[in-house]
Amino acid sequence: MSCEWTLSTKPQYRQQLRDYDISLVASNIFGVTVQNFTFNHFAVVIPDAPQELTAVSTGPHSALLKWSISNTIHSFLRSGVVHKIKYQVAKSEKFYNVDASGLKQSKNYTFNLTNLPYAHMRYDVRVYVKSELAEDTDEFWSYSYAFFDTESEKPSRPPDTAVGAFMRTIINSKREIYFYWKQLEDYERNGPNFTYHALVTQDDKTKLYTPMKDKSMSFIDIKDAAMSAVQIHLKSVNSEGSSANSSYLYIPSDDNILEGPASFTKLAYANGTYALYWEVKNIEHIENYTLFWCEYNVSRSCVGRMNFTYLDSTKTFYITDYLPKETKYQFAISVNNGMKSSGMYWAKCDISHDIIVMYAFPVTLSHDKTGKNYVTLSWKMACSLQNNIILAYNISYCPVVNKFFCDGQVQNKSILISPEKNQVNVTGLRPYKTYRFTFALNTTYGLREVENATDYVTTSPDSPEKPVNVTVSDVTSNSLKISWDPPEVRNGIIQKYVIYNYSTEIDYVKIDDLTKIKKMEREHLQLKDLYSFANYSLRVQACNSDTLCSKLDDSDAVFVRTSIGPPSELNAPDVNNTLSLLYWKEPKLRAGTVDLYQIKRIKDDSSEEIYNTTQLTYEFTFCQGVHEHETYQVRAVNFDDDLYHGALSGSSAVILTPRSQNRSVTHVGPWSEPFHYYCKVRNEFVMIFMFMGLLLVGIGMVYGSLKLYRRYKRMEDIKPELPKGLVIPEKEINKYGFSNWNPNKDDKSASSDEVRLLPNKITVTSSDTKQDAISTPAHTNSTGLSELSKEPLERQPSTSDESCESSLGSDTAIRQHALKDEGEGSSFYTDDNEDETPYISPHVFNKLPNSGYVQHTIPDMKSEYVKSAPVVQESLQAPGLPTTSSYVMAGLSSPPTFTTGGPVSSSLGSQLPSGYVCPENARSHSFMNFPRLGPSPTKITSPESLPVLPMTPPVKTITDGIQLEPLARPKMGLDIKGLQQKPNSGYVSPGDALLHKHLSIVTGGTGVGSEPGPGPQPETTLSPDAYCRFSWSKDPTTDNLHSWLAEAPPFDKPDLTEMHS
């Protein structure tokens, strides 16, 4: 039983009383008992917890606390209270007690909490209170708590590091260095943004490095370091600054790196104890060893906090018994000798005495050859164990399901291999099955599995077994449905199913859905485009690839005949006129029994008539009642009266559907191509064909006439007439060497002078007139092109002096030699009088691309040999000779030297061959033989400035006409060495048209400012071998050169034999 007094009960609880006297009266039928109790109220009271506990201010290692007690305790608890203060560092379970005995009784309290161990750390502080008279037990204490953070300061110390706390790898003559240190605890960081700074000095160069927080705060990676020594100073750094001191690590040059231990083995026990063994060779003096450890990591680097300790040089093993067993650890060791060190070497052989997986034993299990039912396994180990620890290798294997787990329905198998071997051939496997092989060690401590020593191998695929439960249904005239189940043993992935009719592949099903394959669902295929009323023997083949397919057995074939359908189209019928029969052939595809043939007959454009027959012929009377033609077409018809529409099978695997109604079905084939039987030909078509034929004949005749007319025009000769002033009088003709020449002689052929004066085959090189020149090669062109208008100018008669004559006898022989050289190969000059014609063959002159016209061959007047005309070299062309020179060479063997009075070049050129023609005067004297030319003038002559000879008589001014002056015959030659050809534009101005026609030398007149008009006549005693100086009128109306040639006396052809001799 109990009683409770509160402020609301009667009697009321009185808080201010120190002592309470309580009488307990107990009564029953036997009597009454009274008990009296007295207790100290203040000794058993539990005060309220402190109120408003806070840290008013904080420092790096202190905090000012403030709190108060309740009014009830302060007013009524006259004995007073006692305080107790405790604090706890964050992430730590330990509480630290603070002496608070110096606190005096008060309602409000303050306390300066000092000597806090860590800056920038969260603390949990608790303030306890109890009555001073109460016992010191937990039940009488009340407390409040508060959290506060101390302020930041610089780290108090640098990280610890050890000799040999580095690893290095050589890559392309450079070193990649990892160096380690022991991290500070979290409560030692003393501020935010904590990290480590490493000042790395190598070859008098210092560089600052910081660790990567996302990887590890225990090491720094230096890439592309040199082979020289490295000095490292480590400091702890936060936002307030760095530690006052630094740690020092020396990495020797690569030449001073010591050799590491030959072997380093770790034996792990389940209770967290590790036994470490190592062996060092080839090192004379060892100062000590540094042993490192950290949590296990596959990359062999300390991601977490690293620890280390120094071991005496005499030790070769070490046992740890202080590490927690819940964590796996990895160990490394370095060999040290003064400033030299080997760096960290990790334990390669990790074996456990307990039945746990050996997670650091370096074994690589792999497979080499894989077949349909075997696999070859091999393994490699990076270390060898001492004291015969390994007794045998154990390899266990099983087929897997769900990628990693063994198939529970198949018992696992294992093989024991001698420790001297590193390869085994496992047989008796199933095709295309994935097996898991696990490598383990049979040691003196029992069977030990090795972590990561597992290999998954899939055997090669093989041919699958044949599909099962093949059925045929939904048979029609051109299709059916075939179904089957996948093979029970697939030996791979089924890629396709092939359907065979007898031994011919007719269709296939490609499997792309792997989910469907795994579910082993039944497959279906609708065979379409089949022949009607045809027999099929169907088989299904499963294929894992193009070469791995199931076998085809004749006993597995399913026979079925398709239903009756329409026959195929017949060929067009034909007619036997003798027997008046229409006949045709059977259809290629009968699709049934072919019960009837139908014939469709259409007369002209009237309605069709249908005839039925069961034969392949039908007798007709053709063209009866037909005006023009009649058309015939035939087709075949099948009647379906069968219960199963003609389908047939003797196997239960074929499901046939009977007809639903008892009536016949007719299958009509398509009509054949029409056969047209013509009874009358239409007259209008005949008229059209005749008209088109006559039209084509007329067009051909017109075209031929035009061609003949153009041919005739090209063959027509033009006879030029010389001006009267150029005619030699008969009485004086005996003075010259060509007395046989008579101008009145009836000679229809043109003189040689005319031929030379005419442009012959090629007149101009203008693109506007080139086509005309080529189209009429033998026609003497009597027109020139205007340089301004590009239009032809009509030739007009002109006047000329009559006393100047030219030597015409010798050039006729020259021309005849040229014509003979052309031979009969010319397609134009083929007349019988070819040897007598005065015209030059169009093939005699050719146009060079940059030098003018060149005569093919010109006979030498002094010998009977004919010189061929080589290509005119640029060095033989004389640009100094103007294209408008008014001098005409009249047969002189050594022409005079034209000069303007200036200095004459002293260089002598080579003799110009008779076959060469300069572009400037090709038309005027291309057929004349000039053995040598005189020196080139120093000034280019022009029509306005004619050359002057020292022996030339005074020029007689004429107003219109041609003036001939006798010239002396100089003995000097013209040097043309080094001269270059002046480009020829190919156009002829209107004023020069007469020159192209007669002399082929273009001039601009007798002088600057001269007026055309009649003038004095030249002397008649001029020798034919002399040079003549001409002046002529530009007025075509006064051109009399043609009349002069017409009136000149004729002369006989010279004897070429005599000339050659």
C-alpha cells in the first residue's frame, strides 16, 4: 500500500517542511496498532533538473556554461543543492568529469569549462543537481544537457610517416611514386577544410601536392618523376593554417633502392590474429624493417587509415593479436638501411588456418581450349609456400543456372591435381552449357578456397535434336499451317527452323525472341503460295547455326495434299485453218482434275459468246458474220465435289476440315491471252503507211540534192582577173624568159600567180570564218573579213601599173612539183589534167599553231630533190617583217636587204629552207624559193613607213593605183637568227581585203596621208627577176589586178628536167 500527497490532496503536501512525522494506525477486530515514523524531507527530495543550460561563449579549448535552478528548489530547499558536470567528445563514448565543487548556492549559475582537448569539435555537456542532504546515488541526481562546438585553430601536429613508406613503378624511364603517411584522427583536425600538404623537392625544384579526397587521404601519387632522390615534407592544414611542424620522408634515387623480400606470406586466423613470415636475400646489412597495415583493398593501396611499426633486423616473422577480427587487413613490409630503402612490398601469399576464404592468395584461373564436351583449364600462382603447406589443388565444377548458381539437380564434381601441375583437361561436359570452375588448395590445415579463383566457361554448341510433335492443319488450296514443339535437347541457341518439302527447303522461321526460346513455346508457321491439289511431304529441322542442324529422317515426314483450286492461265489458243479448228494446250498447273474448258468468242466489237468443251480443240467456222476480225480466249475449270475439298493425308498428324455444305464448288481459271483472227485489213492503215513511206523518200531526195549542190559549189573554180596595168604588151614579151606565155591563150586554169595570191584552203584563222574555210578547201576565196564588222567584203576590180611584171615561168614548175608530191591521196584534185592545173592542192599548205601557213614540200630550183617543210622554230621567225609590207618577191634568188637607215644586226642566220613560210607573208610568197634573207631591219616597217633601198629610184606619187618601181638586186642576205614571230590575229580589215586576195601581203597605203588615185606607170624594161615596189588603192572599184592577169600573154610550162639540170 502507498499514500501520495500532492499540492491538491488533503492533507496537502508541504514543500517547506524539513522533517515529516507520520503515524500509521492499523486496526482490526482484535485491536489497534499505531506506528510513528519521522524522516528528513530534504534528504529524499529529487530536485528539478537545471534550467536553460547553454554555452554562452566558446574558445578552441573552452566554453562558458550558464544555467539556473527552479524557484521551488531555491526557495524551499533550505539545505541547498550539489552540482556535478560531465562532457563527452563527439563520436566518442567516454565522458570526462569536471570538478564543480567551487559553485556557490544561487539560483543562476555560470561555469567556465576549460582544458577541452580538441578544437573545432562538438561536445556534449551535462550538468547534474541533487539535494545536499541526499545520498550520492544516481536516483537522486537530475541533469540537463547541451551541445556546443569549440572554435577552430591550426592543426597541432603533422601526420606521422615512416622510413620506406613509398612504392614506385618505372614506366618509360620515369617513376610513378606513391608515398604514404598515417592520418590524424578526426578530432585532431582542429578546423574545417582539412587536408595535407606535401612539399616535394627533386633536382632543386619544389612542388606542392595535396591528396585527392575522393580517393584517399593516406597517400599522394607523383607521376613522371625522375630517377633522382626525392625529399618530402608533410604538414596538416585547415582553414586556420598549417601545423607548426612537418614530417619528413626521404625517397632514395633509383640506384639506391634496396631489393625487397623474396617472399612475404600471411597466415590469417579467424580470431583476428595474423602470422607474418618473410625472407630477404642478397642484402648484406639491414638496419630495420617497417611493417605497414591497413584495411584490405583489391588495388593493394591503403584507402583508409594506414598504421605502421618498426621491427628489428633480426626478425623474420611477426604475429599480431590486437586487430579486430571483423575487419580484413593487408600487410606490407620495407627493408631499410640508413638512407636506403626498398619501399613497401605487399604480402602475396595469404593463407588462413581457419575455414575462411583466402582473399589475398594470388591465383589466376583461366581456360584455353573449349570444345563441345571438354575444356582445358590452367592456373598461375605468384608465390610458392614453404614447409609443404599445399598438398594438392582441388578444382570443383557444376553447371550453373541464373548465371552464378549451381544447378541443384546436378551433383557437383571435383578433381584433385598434383601441386606440380598447372593445367588439367576436364571432359564429360554437355554442349553449350555454362560451368563454374572453382580453384581451392588442399593444405595441411584442410581445404581452403581462394577468393577470385573462379572461372565460368561455356562449351561449344552442337547440333540440336529434332523438333517434336509436328502437326499440319488449316489446309486450303494454296496454304496450310504447320506446328511443332522445340527440341528437348537444344545444345545451343535455336536460331531458326527450316521447313522441307521432300528434300527442298521451302520456308524457314527465324527466332529473334530469346524469351520465347527459354520458355520452350510451341512454334507455328503458315505456309503460303502453295500449289493447289499438290502433294507435300513436310519435315521440320532445328538449327543452331547454318551448319549445326538437326538430322532429317524420312520417318518424320508428314504427307498432305492441298485442296482443289483454280487452274493456271492457259496459253493463247491457235487456229488450224485446214481443219477449221481452234486448239490449245493443257494448263501447266491443273490444280484439280480439269473438268471443263470454256471458250470466249467475240466477233468485231459485239458481245461475247461462251462455248464449253472437255476437249483441247473446238471446231469453228471462222469469219462467218465477221466484218474485220474475231477474238478467241480459253480457260480451264475445276469442280470440287470432295468431302475434304480434295485434301488428302494418311497420318494422324494432319487435321483436315470437312465441307460445311453438301454442294459443289466451281474453281474457274483466268482467261488466256486473246487470239485475234483477222478477216479484213483496213484501207486507212494502208494509206497511212504508203504516205509515210513516200514522205521519207522525198526527204531523202531533198537531202541528197542539197548535198550534191554543196559539193558542186565547192568544186566550182573562180577565175581571177588582173588589173590592166599588170599586163605585159605582146611586143615586149620577147624581152623576158617566158616568151611562150600568152595572155590571149585559151587557158581556163588559173595562173600560178593567181594561186599564190589567193588564200587557197585556209584564208583566216578567225573563229567566225574558220568553218567556211574548211568547208570549201578547193574553192578560190575572193572575200576577206572586216576587222571591225567580221563580215566578208566583195571583191572589186582594181587598177594597177602595167609595166611591172613578175616571173611566172619558174613557179609553175614549183607548183607542179608540189602537186605531184600530194599524189593521188588528195580527194579533191582527181581530174585527168591534174598535172596541168595551175591551182595548188589544199593539202600543200598547213597552218601551224603559232607560225602561220607552211607548204609541205617545195622543189629546189637548183636540184630535183624536194625538201620537206619542218616545223618552223621560233628562232627562225622574223617579227621585224611587218604584216603589211608592200614588197613582193618576184623570183630573186637573193632578195635585197630592207633597211630603214639604222644599224643592221651583224648576226647571220641560217639559210631559210625553201619549205618554210613566215606567217607575215605566207600567202604572198610561200611557194617562192628564197635561199637566204638579209638582216632584219632595226625598225619594224608598217604600211605608213615603207622601207627604202639605197639604189631605189625616187618614189612616184600616185593618187590611186599600183606603182611598180625597178629595184636593184643587192648581194646581201637578211639575218633572221633570233627573230620571233609576231602573233597573227587571223582577221583581215576591209582595206586589206584586196591584199589577201591578190598578194596576201597587207599594207595600209603608200604613205601616211597619201591619197588614192592614178599615177605614173612603171618602166616596161624591168627584168622578171627584179623586185617591184607596189602601191595600190584601197578602193575596190579601181582594182584591175584581175584584168591584168587576164590580158597577160600566155607562157609555156617550163621543163622541170632542164631546170633541175
